[in-house]
Amino acid sequence: MTGTNRRQFIQGGALTAAGATAALGYEKPGHFMVDCQSHFFVPELVEMMAKRKEPPYSYRKDGQTYVVTGLAGQDAWHRRLRDNHMDVDAKLAAMDEAGISLTTISTNDPGPETFGTEGPAAARVINDWIGDLGKRYPERFAGLIVLPLQDMNASLKELDRCVNQLAMKGILLYSNLEGRFPDEPEYAELFAAAERMDLPVLLHPAHPVTYEQTKGRGMMAGLGLMFDTTIALGRIILAGILDKHPRLKLVCPHVGGTLPYLIGRIDHQTQVLGRGAENIVKPPSEYLRSVYLDTVSPIPMAIQYGIDYVGVDRMLYASDHPWVDPKTIAGHIQSLGLPSSDQQKIFGGNARKLFKL
């Protein structure tokens, strides 16, 4: 990128979702394009949730469907589902409009770990639906697995079923599991299994532990979710999980949350002040460079920083549809003026290798 172009997009800052495509002049890439973060609410799970009285549950009001999540001691989060949140045709239409060849499709929060003893059943409902979508549209969708991690034996059985019977391509791991972070010892077998089976693990925000602190001013989604993945990824690094499992393929969405911007401070804390370094043998910044990042950010300079930090070979195009128009993020990538070879890697080449598509 030239200095002039860099100044232009830095000065321009974030574009609105409505105006991003037109302002950036987005054009469909003429090559294989993979969306690595795109979500779908499984209708059967929403029906299952309608029978529940405590979070997670769903209900109908004024002709609309709402999904409710929450952690103990916190207010519940009520989210209204839009028409395209459970509509396969709408998903395909959005993909076609953006030029997306294939999507690694996953459900959205709530995950099976929030359903208590019903967790294994909820996981099967979700995975059967997502896996069937991949079978019906093998050239358009590849499924990501969710697991009832409150029951590790059930999780490992479900993982084996999803890979060997449903041909699913990776694991969606929530940033907190009913308030517990995934670096805790009870989840260790998950990382061992993912490394052994060579399955990418996509870290994804859940109902955040900072919900109470960020719900005011409407900042729960803007800050709370990002803090959750930041804390989870930082803990995974400092727990030494990437040392124990050096072949683990870990993906952090939203250009790493806020960790890439804070990692120098984490390095100083561990390497200079000796705080939290007991389980690692390298500076945290070196581990972070081994993580894949996706491009979901509504500001181009954040995507550029991610590329500069982890390298173009570890950046993955993703949209976060249906919450975000896929063309918005794609247009931001194109606005960076990257070489064609780098764009091909980000838009699809890296994902094909990572997920074995």
C-alpha cells in the first residue's frame, strides 16, 4: 500500500455498513472465495429452546422470535432474530451477491454448554442440521462443530461422529463456557483431540462475562464480545496450550479482538516483570503470530494491522453474516490495495488449506 493510500483509509476511518460497498467500489473477486465466519440459527434448536423457561430459551412476541441468553447472576440478553437468520435461500443469495464460493457455516450463541444436562442433545440437534446443510450443498457449505463441553466424554463422542459421519471441517469453541474459560484443565482433552485430528478451532465470542459492565450505552456487542475473545485467547496463550499442542490450528475472529493491540503490554508483563510467564517459553507475541485471524472489522486499518502482525498467510476473509453484509468486509480488504496474490490468499487460498476444502 502506498503512503497516500494508507493515509486515506486511516483518515477515513470506519465506513458505515450502508455506505461501505458503494464507497469502496467493491467488485467480486474472480477467484475461489471462502467466508470463514458466517452463522445460522438452527430452527430445531430454537423450537427446543421454546420449551425452556431459563436461559437459554426462545419466545415469540409481536410476530417476532427472540433468543435469550445469560449467565448466573446477570440480566438476560434478548436478541431478535431477523428473517434471514434461519433462511438458507437468504444465506445463499447473500453469498452469491458477494461472490462467495463456499462458507464454513456455524451456529451462533447459545452453545450446547449452556443447556446443562440437555447439552449433548442440543449439540446433536445443531450438528445434525449444520452437517446436513453441508451434505445438501457440498460445494457451498462446510460445517463447524459445536460440543457439549460440560461433558467431555459426550463431547469426544460427538466430535468423532461429526467428523466421520457428517464430514464437518472444524470446531467452533466459545470464548467462555457458561462463565468458565477454555484454558481450564477440564477442557484440555479438546485441544489434544483437535490437534490429533488436525481440525481447526475457531474461537468465537459467547454471552460475555463482562455483560453487566458493557450493556450500558449499547456497548455489549461492540466491547463485551471483543473483550471475551481477547481474554480467552490471552489465557490460552499464557496457559501454555500452544506449547503443549504446537500443531494446533487456532483461529481468532474479529482480527484477534483487542489482543494484537495489547500484546506488547502482555510481553512486558511476562518477560520483564515476570507475571504470568510460568507456563510459556516464548514471549506471548510469538505465540500470537502462530494464530490465524479473520478479517471481521468495520475499519480497514485494523485488517491491515492484522496482516502486518501475523502475515498474509494467516489472514482469513470472513463476514460475520447475517450480522454484517459480506460485501462490507470484502470491500475493506480490497481498499487496502494488496497485491493480487495476497488477496487470493486472504479471500480463499488460506482457508482452502486450513480447512482442507
